[in-house]
Amino acid sequence: MNGVSLLGDMLQTIAERGRRFLSLSGREEAGTGGVEAICETLLSSHGEASGMALAKTVLDRWSRFDEKQRCDFMVMLLERFGPDAARLEKAIDNYRGLRTPQALLELHSAAEPRRQELIRRLNLAPNGIATLVRMRENLLMMKSAQPDLDAVDADFAHLFGSWFNRGFLVLRPINWSTPADILEKIIRYEAVHQIDGWDELRRRLAPDDRRCFAFFHPQLVDEPLIFVEVALTRSAPAAIADVLREDRAAIAAAEATTAVFYSISNCQQGLRGISFGNFLIKQVVEDLRRELPKLDTFVTLSPAPGFAQWLAKERKDNASQVIDAADRVLLEVLDEPDWASDPARSAAVQTALTAAAAHYFLRVRNSQGKPVDPVARFHLGNGARLERINFLADLSASGLRQAHGLMVNYLYKLDDIEANHEAFAGRGEVVTAPAIHRMLRQARPPRALAVLRGQPPAGGTAARGTGGRGTGELTS
Amino acid sequence: MNGVSLLGDMLQTIAERGRRFLSLSGREEAGTGGVEAICETLLSSHGEASGMALAKTVLDRWSRFDEKQRCDFMVMLLERFGPDAARLEKAIDNYRGLRTPQALLELHSAAEPRRQELIRRLNLAPNGIATLVRMRENLLMMKSAQPDLDAVDADFAHLFGSWFNRGFLVLRPINWSTPADILEKIIRYEAVHQIDGWDELRRRLAPDDRRCFAFFHPQLVDEPLIFVEVALTRSAPAAIADVLREDRAAIAAAEATTAVFYSISNCQQGLRGISFGNFLIKQVVEDLRRELPKLDTFVTLSPAPGFAQWLAKERKDNASQVIDAADRVLLEVLDEPDWASDPARSAAVQTALTAAAAHYFLRVRNSQGKPVDPVARFHLGNGARLERINFLADLSASGLRQAHGLMVNYLYKLDDIEANHEAFAGRGEVVTAPAIHRMLRQARPPRALAVLRGQPPAGGTAARGTGGRGTGELTS
Amino acid sequence: MNGVSLLGDMLQTIAERGRRFLSLSGREEAGTGGVEAICETLLSSHGEASGMALAKTVLDRWSRFDEKQRCDFMVMLLERFGPDAARLEKAIDNYRGLRTPQALLELHSAAEPRRQELIRRLNLAPNGIATLVRMRENLLMMKSAQPDLDAVDADFAHLFGSWFNRGFLVLRPINWSTPADILEKIIRYEAVHQIDGWDELRRRLAPDDRRCFAFFHPQLVDEPLIFVEVALTRSAPAAIADVLREDRAAIAAAEATTAVFYSISNCQQGLRGISFGNFLIKQVVEDLRRELPKLDTFVTLSPAPGFAQWLAKERKDNASQVIDAADRVLLEVLDEPDWASDPARSAAVQTALTAAAAHYFLRVRNSQGKPVDPVARFHLGNGARLERINFLADLSASGLRQAHGLMVNYLYKLDDIEANHEAFAGRGEVVTAPAIHRMLRQARPPRALAVLRGQPPAGGTAARGTGGRGTGELTS
Amino acid sequence: MNGVSLLGDMLQTIAERGRRFLSLSGREEAGTGGVEAICETLLSSHGEASGMALAKTVLDRWSRFDEKQRCDFMVMLLERFGPDAARLEKAIDNYRGLRTPQALLELHSAAEPRRQELIRRLNLAPNGIATLVRMRENLLMMKSAQPDLDAVDADFAHLFGSWFNRGFLVLRPINWSTPADILEKIIRYEAVHQIDGWDELRRRLAPDDRRCFAFFHPQLVDEPLIFVEVALTRSAPAAIADVLREDRAAIAAAEATTAVFYSISNCQQGLRGISFGNFLIKQVVEDLRRELPKLDTFVTLSPAPGFAQWLAKERKDNASQVIDAADRVLLEVLDEPDWASDPARSAAVQTALTAAAAHYFLRVRNSQGKPVDPVARFHLGNGARLERINFLADLSASGLRQAHGLMVNYLYKLDDIEANHEAFAGRGEVVTAPAIHRMLRQARPPRALAVLRGQPPAGGTAARGTGGRGTGELTS
């Protein structure tokens, strides 16, 4: 990393020198007014000679902006760095007249907001990409208040999609030999099961039966983009405590048969919507198979972040087709504190709760016809199958709050991934282990029959939802 | 590089597995027919799950295509992977109606040829970027015969501009400790002064007073993009033989005062038009100054590739305002073999020849109002000044053929670069050392007076051309 | 480090295979009996063919030995792997007869215990050196009980002296980008000012004004041998709290004028007596000067580990020539708890305490005529000068226990190091800042005059001790 | 390597500074007189403070010495830096009196020439080890003229044995991605089949079915110590031309079943006698098996460097028991030019020549009872078996001169290596493929019977020589 930082120093010097040429310091006016002029210069022919210096000035100044100024900056990008309207009108007319490839090319080019090229040139600054990612992170926070900024965000997203193309990412193992500054970020970015300091981090990385992998971009050497934590085990765990328990005995990696992906975290808010996760899992599966040929099962242990919220709504809805009166009473146990640590009460609620969960995953759909659970959408969309719903699997406060302690195993079976994906993406089917259908069936026998009519693709059973009607319609 | 190749192997495996899912081998039809279907699949939702496999299949197949098939492939990209015409019509109407940012966003998006996203997805294949660069190299050769393909080329160029953004390039020194496979490419790609094998390469890289630097892209680890060769000397050389002579005595780098950029070569035809050269020189200047604080002069020793051709035309043109009858006779010496090695004859032709050259650089302009010499355009556009025209500076066959043996020093003075660039880019002025004006004046005294009226910017003398009128009009 | 571990795997395989040839598992007898036979085989010609396997077997077995067996092993090395007595007798006779170089060569060779070659061959095992270092660590613990083992230890020390020759060591910066497994060892090995976990480690490594450097051996890639922690400041600190305070504000490294070596720790007990420390400090000084040219002062902030113990003895000795009756009373304050946090009491004791300390450093000598304080011996022997004695400088429990809170600055002035070292090593002089002599003088005026007669070497004042007589005799 | 050279620069600076302290430049006297004083200082306590500077001075001065001065230097080491004679006498007496381990320790220490510690301290100089290796290279050349220097050489050899212990060496592949400065040394050091420039080097390194591996020492980063060239084939080649032919078609490495070690070269004359070769081959075998599991045969194609010389002597000896009269006539063909390219003549001589070769390898022994052929001793000592003698295998001038064109395959069968080595090292047996015995038998039937009485170890046939009697006695 020394080489990289030497280069960084050098770029810094070049950029500083350029600044001097331009006497940019002299132009330093408050707010975005001065910045707009510099941005225009950067887009002009000067940008070719002094691009680095100009870009650095803009990014430095942005870094010192307060929230108000940052908002002004984005509005400026929206209003002043859109396309040249006159040129666009002409290009439209020309295209409608000629319909040649050249006319189209000009139309596309004329319709491109000038800020796209501006952002490209801002990337000339030393370490520009890191600042641009933070810039978009900031922009995403503004968008709810200012929906118009969607158009600016679209340009960032478009460029980031090109720059963070999977073809440019590098998979690196994260382990106890990884530099501390990166490990520190793993602690910070872990979004699923919080890491309580370095001792816990060590327990997740150092034992022979633990692995972690992250994607990096060559220009962001010490910033992981996304990472996955893996436990090597002899069977798919049914509770997160089995994986994270401090006093567990590690096994030899070579003896493991199962790789459990128990936590996947995106690190960069500024890259939201730029998808790496599906590539990550598939590549890690290949990597682990190569290293440990005895591994034959690849499975997640995943949260169900939307379940409790959905269930609360159903329980309140007296017309619910999911929760009948008997269940409604049973489920009241969930409102009592400590029910989960009381064997009697938890036994009482188990059947009703898991039946509701089976329904939640198999039947309930969002307006695109996909499951409402975002984690389910992610793994099913990747070609995994819904393998098991685990009761009392995450007894942490957040686990109980989000999903009444349920967790889910999704199974990645390499030979079925493609067919599963096709079933899910094309026909909206959720490929599922038969046992999950039985949960459903036990709870609500009459409906289960309908399900059985579907053909189970790829060794599983397909549950076809009826997209677009919010909570699932069971009689479809 | 081992790590990289391991990763390569792994990506290969993932891609092969994906191929199997899709039974792509089964679909292998001759020609581009089958490829078109795969490209469509790659653009569809399947592309997310099996993108790597699909992309690899397309690129593998393209690699085996003959020229005819490759041409068909490009025509397919042109005709079948343009924008969705109906969507575009709608987007135009919508934009003309609403003129909102969202409407513009949709217009830009609808006008984007679908092949842009296709090319992005092709980059998912292991080592995809290398094949895409070769694909464009091939496309550039086709374009003269099929100008319509310009539109396809524009899409490649657009994406390459993003992907090879200066912010992602890495400067690496090339020396005698560089891996042989990269050095072999330096031999192959050297475009200015041919390298005759490894012994000559060693003479250019190993001595203490020789340097070489190249830009690399992180995903093309063993492919230099552009490189510059540097000689460290005690004064600016007036002839290339002084730099390349086998029996010269090296000096200690720490004693050098002058860094001579005597050869700059672009390596990748497929990246034509994606500009790195200006960044390269400036960064190398900074790098050398940091390492060797005694260096105070940064200068090129450059060819004048267009001079002989231009002069031939002038000599044939009896109405030439540059060559008068006396000169025309003198210059006939140039048609004799071996004139350059004959002191008498070369002395006879020197004044007329260098005066013509001064005119060529200072007065003659292309349709954009810039000098016709491409090397001059490059360095002057970077902010260098035209410092010296050297007679009998390159006596190689190509040096005599291209420029009757003339070579040029361009001076990079850091504190003037910005002003020089501004003068050149903004006002079309060629910033020049006074001596070059005197060459001109000696030849054509009356006109020289006019020149002197201009204000010399940045310590040099400015020669203002009159763009657009081909050969220069001296009375401007 | 991947490459290294791959190599490690490979060596492992080779060694395992060799084991099989020898059916060594079959020979696995309890205790050292079996090991002795294997050691003999390793020394025989078989050692050439199967050395790796044999060496691995011995080291593996040793690793599983209990303390008793390890002791037996060392006794075996002592008794069975000394020189060949008959050959030695003959070599002595031969040498006394001939006195030729060849006879001497044979004598030296015959007198070499066979265990030296045995240890060399044990180093053939994969990662052998690490086990050998642990082996000596263990041996050092046994030596007090079994002084005869000195002879075995001498052989280890002799070989380690060769293998860990400064010429083979590599200096590496330790910072927040260092792999966690190495940082973990820094926490563990810090011997001067304990590091309380990762947060404190970060405060010592990450800020711009903090540095750390360690020596490594190429074959012990993740084991630091010795490290030094450095604070960059604007003046030499008088108390360790100034350096370690959690809430201090970091300064920019480029603004620092002073580098403070505030902690030096040896990491490997098994390398005791193999000296690296002097090389470490000098190389770090050069390294920092190169990076930060504004640094002009290099100084330690060091403990005085022997002071309290020495003072206790003097206070008990009514005949002490150092502590007079008045001081004895004053110094009783030191026996009260919390005196150090009570301004009145600490003011009362200051003069007497620092005068005693000045005496301790300047006058008291051990049997080799050197100061009794080991830290003083180390830095003075390196050519530093005793610069300042700091009162209330380390208020930690151990600081108060060891040295009543005193700490010392030793100054490394590059141009004086050689002369200082010469004065110390050759003439037993302690080069000292004049202020320290004044401390002494204030306390005991009559004696101070004597001191002033000495010539202050290298800009300091020389205090000449009288080795061998315990507390210093001032009139020598 | 940059990091290393930065460190080198820094060490240089430290050493230069030390020099200044000592005003060593002032002491620069001609010849070794001045050097002796510096060497004494280096051994004294000053050596601890200024060791680097002093060591650098000595090595720099030695580098500038002429041959006469270098010889004086070695004589100085011999005469002035032996042991302290008085101390040694006392140590002998003490030992003879006490016979304790401590007395022995002192004896060994007293008998150690002081130059051993001196050489250790010379290694403190930046890049000291490289100069010391050259120093011994030089010493080895002097030894024939001055046998007394053997004693000095023994000290160098002793230290190098420790420093270049196998445990410290690193195996690195040499391929077409290796830095050019190292490849240049491969060209230079290749000692078996000369490499004619870079194009031939590329043919030996770049194809998929070619490999090369070298041992490096961590402190000699760009100096290979020994390397082996490997061809991956489908069968053991019988002629070197099959391996080196320019126009051969490469096969895919994955298809190879046989790895042929066709050239092993030691690189450093100064490390003569420090053995790495056996470790190299075994490690490369393991490495290749790991990478290419289909490889099942590991075999050399080796020269027979002593054969022609031995045969010439036998042919001249009318009493030879090896060459009878008929053979003697047949073998006269060998004296004719171009016999090897004449099918008729080469057919005529084949049987007699190969029978003599079989005798040469199986029967002829040196004074230690080992084969006279050094290459045979090396491979048989490593546990290989003599597999095949190839007629007309090396038609180069040197191949014909050394061995009448014969080459030999030695087979490394991992499971037999240990037993083969034991048979060779312990009982002097040459483990041989039966076919080679048949060559012998055809030539000399009566003797062959005797051979058959021996038990063939490890699947081969054992030929037991009768050490010490020059040419083999067959009836032993």
C-alpha cells in the first residue's frame, strides 16, 4: 500500500501545482457560486490541461461544504449542468427527420446531462472516486426531501454502474492477517449481527472454520464494497447462536461439509443499487469448493427483516385470510416479554408462528409480484431455494423485534441455481423445500392442496404468488 | 501476478459452470445468429444470474469469428442493439410535453443504444476488457469501409472513456527489473524509434540515466497502455543519435539537469482517441522532479511526421507563398540520395529547409485552426512550447522520409504550461522560442516584421495562425 | 503471505513423505530415547536425503514434550551431542605438535559440539527456526536450575547470532495498515507501557504524529523481533502521560521537530542476548530524518528500572555516602501512599530524590564499571547522552514502584554518537547534560567540585565512575 | 524490489555517516595495512556502535583491491585473525584439567579463528552478503596456488553453510513474467546447455510445457543460487534435441505425464560446496505434482561429463579389463570427425560404446567408493536410479567431446528415493534399471552373472562397486 500512497502524494502535488496556475485560491468565494465557475472551466478545454487541479478544487471545496451548501451544489448540478436545451431540440428534429445512426448518436449525446462528463472529470482528482461515492451517499439522503434530485442521482448511478462493473472488482479474503484499517471497517460496516469489538472480530475471522470475503475496487484499496461472513460446519445451523457462541469448539476446515453464509453486508451507502451481492456469493462458493473439496452444501442463515411488521398488520386485520381467530389468540404470546425464553409459551406459539412465516414467504407479494421480504428477494433472485424456517433462531433484541426470532436458511445448489432463478425471475415462483409447504399445509390444510398442483422445479416445490396484490391471495 | 491468475482461473470456472446451465454449447450455431440470441439473453433478467457465462460465450465465439463474421457482428450491434424506437418516440413526446428532469432522464435513457448495456455486461466475462479492446481495434479497421459503424464505435469509445478514466490508471516505471513479458511488449509497441531486440532495450532501460514509465489499467496488468522513454542528460539533445548511440557513456542520474522525452508510444489500437498522453508527461515530470531535484529542464526530442509530405506539396505548387523559386532549386538536393551524409550538400539546403519547417510549425493550420503536425498539436495542446528545430537530427530511413531528418524539441516549463495551453487552446497561438521566429525571419525578412507585432506569451513568442485556410497566410 | 503459506504447505508435504520412508511413526517411543536415535540419523549421511523429514519429526515431538521431557532433551544434547572426545584429544595433540592452520582448523572443528550441526539440520524442517527459537526460550528457563546447560545455550546463541545477523533483518513500519496478527503481538510484547487493547493500540499507531518500527527476519514473517514506539512532538516530553494521554490533540507529522522513542520492547525471549536494539534506533533515526527533514532532535523517554531498588538499599544503609540524615528523613515521604499526587509532599521530596537519581546514574557502577541501570547501559552504550531526569514522570503503579515516578531522557545526537560511545565504552564515562551535574551539585556541593574537573566530551559533561565498588566513590 | 532498494539506500546513508565519525577516509592507506586496523576496530567494542560503517569501509576497499592486494588480504585473515594463541593454550590446559562442558565451550570458542566473527560483522554492511560471496569466489581461485588459505576458506564455508541453510532459502518459479535482470542471469549462469540469447530463453520459459525454478536467499533478491529447467512431456526424452528443438510443438501442461529435469546449474561460484541441489529437485517434484496431478514420472536428461576422458584412458591401456581388442578397434570410429552424423559408422560403434558406458557407471569407482562421474554421484546420492543410457543424445560439440554424445536419464521415484539413497550411501550400490545391466551383460557375459547374485533394491538392480580401486573390479 506504500506504493499506492506514494502515488497519491504525487498526484496531490500535481493537483496543487495546477491550482496555483489557476490561482484558484483567489477565486474562493463562499457557497457554490465559485464552484459553478470552476465546474464550467473543468468542462471546457482547460479541463484537459488542468483537469486534476480543477477537479481537486471542486472536491475539496465540496468536502468543506455544510449540508445547505451541499444541497445547493446538487441543485446546481440539476439546473445548470443538464443538457444544452437548444442542441437537444435540434438533435430531436434532426433525428425525426433522418433516423440515421448518426442522428441518433447526436440525440443521445445531446440528451446526456453535462453533469455526466463533469462527474467523469471530477474523478481525475487524486482519490476522486472516494469523494464521489461519499457525494452520492449524501445525495441519497437529500432525495427524499427533494425528489427532483432523482435525475442527478441517476447520473451518478449510471457512472458508478460502469466504474464498479463486476469485471473491475477484486475478491479478497478477509482474515486475521488483513490490515487493521480494513478490519476496523468490517466491524463498522457489519449490518446483520453486530461485532462487539476486536475480540469478537477475531472469533469470526481467525478460527480455521471461519472465513470472510470482500469485493474491492482497485482505486479504493482500503474500502471493502461488500463482504460475506462464512462458517464452515458439519450441518446447516438452525440458530445464529450456534455460529457466534464464544465458547464453541472450532473444527478443522478440511472436515467441514457445509459452508454457511451467515452475514452479508453492503459497506458503501454511496453505491446503493449497484449490485455485487450475487456475484459475491457465487464466487465465494467456487473459491471454497476449490480450497475445500469436501464441502457439498452451501446455505445461508438469514434474517427475515420484514416478517414482524407484516405479521403485526395481519394480526390487527380482523379480515385477515392468514390469521384466524384461534391463531390470533395464540400469537398474543408474542406480546409478552421473555416469551422466547419460556419453553412452555414458546412451544405454544411455534406452530402458528411458523405457519404464518411460511405464508409470508410463499404467498405474500409486493407490487412487482415478488416476496415482500427483501432478503428473500435477494437470495431467491440469485437462484437459491427457500430451505428451512428456523424457530427461536435469533434471540437478540433485534432478532425478536424484526422477526420474532425466526431465521431462514436459503440453499445454493449450484446445479439448480439457473433453473431456480428462471422460475423466480420469469414465472414468479418461489422454489422451496417441501417441509416449508408442510408447515403451511399443517396450518391451513384446505389451501395447501392448491399449492400441490404446481410443479416443483429443480427438486423443490414451487410456490407461485400473485404479484401486485400486496399480501398474498391464497387461492390463486 | 499469481493471485491475479488464480482469480482468473476461478472466474473461468464460474463462467464454464454457467455455460453448462444454459447448455450454450448446444446452441452453438455458425455465424452471428446464435450470438444474437445469447446477447439478448444477456440483456434480459437472465443476465443477472448467468451474466458471466453468457458474456464469456459471446466473447469466446467472437474470438473464433473470421473477419466476415466479425463484420456481421458489428452490423448486428448497429442494427439490432440500437435504442427501442417506440420507447424513444414516446420519450421524445413526453419530453417535449413536460420538460421535467424526469422526462429528460427517460429521453436520454431511451436514446441510449441497447448495445451500451450489452458491452457493459460483456465486461463480466473473465478478462472481458482485454477482448473488448481487441474488438474495438478490429472495429476501427472496418470503419473506413463501413462508415455507419461509427455509431457503434461511438458507444465503445464512450464506455472506454469511462473505464479508462485517468483516475483509474496506475503509473509504473519500466526498467530492467520489469517482467520480461511486459518488456517484450515495449519492444513491440515502440512506435517512434524502433527497438532492435533485447540488447537495445537494455541500453534504453538499464543505464542510470535512462527511464521509462507506462500507464496501466488495474484489469490489464500486463498490458501497458502508453509509455514514454526518457533520457537524463546535461542539455537538450539536438539529434536522436546522441540519445541512442550504443557506445555513449552513461552519466549518473543525480548529475543530470535535463529530462528528455524522446519517445512516446500508444500501445493499444483499441483505445485510440482515449487520451492519456498529457497526464502521462505531467505525472512523469513530477515523479522525476521528486526523485532528482537537480532536474530543471523537461524537453522532448520529437519527430515531425507531417513535414516532408507538406513540403512536397509546397514544392510542387508553383504558386506557393512559402517556397520561392530560389528555395525550390535549393531544396532539390533533398531528392538526391545520401544528401544528408554529404556535408556540402546538407549545408547548402539547411537554411531553406529549416525556414520551411519554421513556417510549417508556426503558420500552417488545419481546418480547426491548429498546426497540421499531429505531434506539434499534442505537445502544444499540453502546454509545451516549440523550443528548437533540429537539422540533421534523425538520419534513419524513416526520419529522412517523414521529415528530411528534422526533429523538434518541445519544452515543458511547469510554470508556463497553463498559460501556454490557454494561448494555444483559446487563441490558437503557438508559443515558440524566439530563435524559431528568427529562422523564419532570415528566410523571409519582410514577413517576419509582422510576426513581431504579436505579444510573446509566457516568455516565448506567440505565432498566431489563421485557422481553416490550410497553408498559413503570413500577412494575417 | 499467501505465497509463504503455500510454500509452507509444500514443505510440510515433503517432510511428511520423508517421514513415511523412514516409518518414523513406527519408532515413536515415549521420551527422548527415540528422539536421540533420530537425531543421530539426522547427523548421519541420511540427513542429506531425508533431512527435512527427520528434522520435522524431532521438532514435532519436542513440541509435544512435557517440561520433564524437554529437560531430558536438553541434557541429551549436552551429554550425547558434545564433541567426539577421542577425535578432540587427537586434534589437541596434533595442534600442539604442528601448529599449522590445518591443525588448528581440525582442532576447532573437533571442539565443536555435534549439537551445533544438529541444530543447523533441525532448521531444515518447515518453519524450523520458529520452533528453535521457542526451544531456546524454554532452555533459558531451565538454566537457572541446571547451570550445566549453559554449554547447550551457548551453541544456540552462537547459531542465532549468525542467523539473526543484522545483515539479514528487515525494518518494517508498524502502523494501522499492518496485519492484525502482527498488531496483536505488538499488544502482547509491549514491555514498557502496557497497551490496554485495540483502542489504545490505535491511539499509538494511527495518528499522524505516532510511528512504530520493528525488525523482522525473512523466515519469521509474522513475528516482530524488537520494536520501538515513537512520538513526534515539538519538544522532548517530561512525562509519559503527555505522550499517552487519550485526549491529546495530534499534530501534523511535518510540523514535528522532535522524535521521542518512548518504548522499546524485545519480543522473543528465545533471542535474549542477540542484540538488535542499537541498530534499530539508528536506522529509525535515519528513516525518520529522510521522511521528515524538519526533525532535529531524537530523544528517548525511558524508565529507570533499577532506581527504587538501589535507593531502598541506600536508605537502609546508615553509612551511605549518598543519602545523608536530612535526606533520609525527607525521603520517608516516598513510603506514604499517594505522595505523588499530593503537591506539597512531592515538592518536599523532589530535590533529594532527583539528587539521588543523578548520583545513581552518574556514580553508581556495577562490577564491569558500567552504570547499574540496564536502560542507561543500553542507551549510553549506543552513544546517547543522559539528557534529563524527569520528576513525577510516570505515575503508574509500576513507574512508582520501579523508580518513584522518575523517567529519563537520553539524547541521540548523530554527530556525537561515536564520540559518546567511545567515551563510555573505552573510558567508562557517562556523557551527561550539565543540568544533571547541577542536580548532583545542589545536593552535595563539596563533591560537585570534583566532578567539574573532568572534561565534558562531545558537548556534555563526563562523569567517570569507579567500576566495581558498588555505590560510586566521588573522589576517585 | 523497490522497498528493498529504499532500505538499501537508507543503510548506505547510515554507513556513510558512521564513516565520517571515524574519519575513515583519512585513514585510507594503500594496501591492506589500513584495512587491518579497521578490521581490528570492527572486532572491538567500537564494532557495536559503528559496525555498519566499518564493515562498509572494509568491503568497499576490498572491492577496489587488485588481485595482489586481495591475496594479501586473505593472508592477513589467515595470519592475523586466527585464534588468540595464548588463550587457546590456556583453554586446552583448562579442558584437559577439568573436562567440564564449560571448559569445552571455552576451548571451542578459543579455537575459533577471530576471522569468523570478523566475517559475521562484515555482513553488517549494506548488501554485505553479496560482497562476501564474491570474496570467497575470489579466494577459491587463489587456493590452488596457496593451499594454506584452505583454513580461511573453511571459515567462509562454515558461515555460508549457516547463512544459506536450506531453511532460509525460497523457491521461486522463473518464467516469462520474471524480471529481466534475473532472466539475464539465467542466460549467463546456464552451465549445461548454453542459452543463445533472449529468443532461446523465451522458448525455454514461455511455452506451457516448460518450467524453471530457482532457489533465492532473502538478502540476495535478484541473484538465483541454483536453478533447474524442466520440460513437461509424454515420455522421457532420449536426446536433448527433442527438448530444445526450435520448431517443436508445445503440448498443454495438463496433458504431460513426465517432468524432465534437463539442466541444473549452480549460479554462485562463491557458494561452491554449499549444497542446495538435492533440496531443489525434491521440492520441484512436489511442486509440480501439486500443480499437475497427472505427472507420474520425474526423470533427468543428464550429461556424463567424465565419460570420454575415462574411456580415452581405457582405450590407451592395453591391459584394460573393460575394453577388449575387438572393442578397441570398433571404438576407433570415435576419432573420426562426423562419425555421429553417419548412420553406418554410428551403428557400428553403438554396442561397444554403450557397454563401456554401462561399465563406467556401474563398476568404476573413485577413492571413496563412489562412481567417478560427478553427475551420477549427485543424482544417485539424491536417491535417483540410473534409468537409461542414451546413444547419440547430445550431438553438440561439447556433448561429443565430453561423452561421445551419450546422455543419461536418472529416475526420481518418490517412493524409492529413500531406499535408493540408503543403498547408495550405506552400501555403495548403484540402483539401476535392468536394461543397463543388459548392456553390460551383452558386452561381457561372464561377469554379468556375478552381478545377478545381488538383490535388486527398490525395483531396480543393484550394482555394487568396490570403492577405492579406481576402475571397477567386477568379481567383487
